Amino acid sequence: MEYHIKDTTKGPVVWRVRATRFVLHAGADRTEKWLLIAKNPLDGEVKYFLSNAPASMPVESLLTVAFTRLESGA
């Protein structure tokens, strides 16, 4: 699915994103997490994001946080 991330002086930034919930079976932590895989359709760049946000969190909100953190260098 495509998501509008933000607007820039060059136009809108849109990424194709797949999102799923999963449980990592290594280690002691068995809580569900988010895995987001985002691909820039213009240049093919791929980014991966993991989140411990609740299942009720909208993917749009997860992407807002993920891409904001990238810009700030966090």
C-alpha cells in the first residue's frame, strides 16, 4: 500500500509500505511487535522499521514517527 509521508519543495514523498505484526522467537521477549518495510518507488531504496507500539496503532502513525526519527538522526 502507498503512504504519503510528507510534502517537500520537490513534491510529495510517497513510499510503498508493507506492515505486519510478529513475535520474535529468539530471546525472552515474546511480545508482538510491528515490522514495517518501506520502499521508495522512485529510487528503490528500502527501509525497515521495528516498533513495540500496540496493535491498535495505525500504520500511518507508525510511519510518521519512523520517518521523523530518521530526519532527526535518532
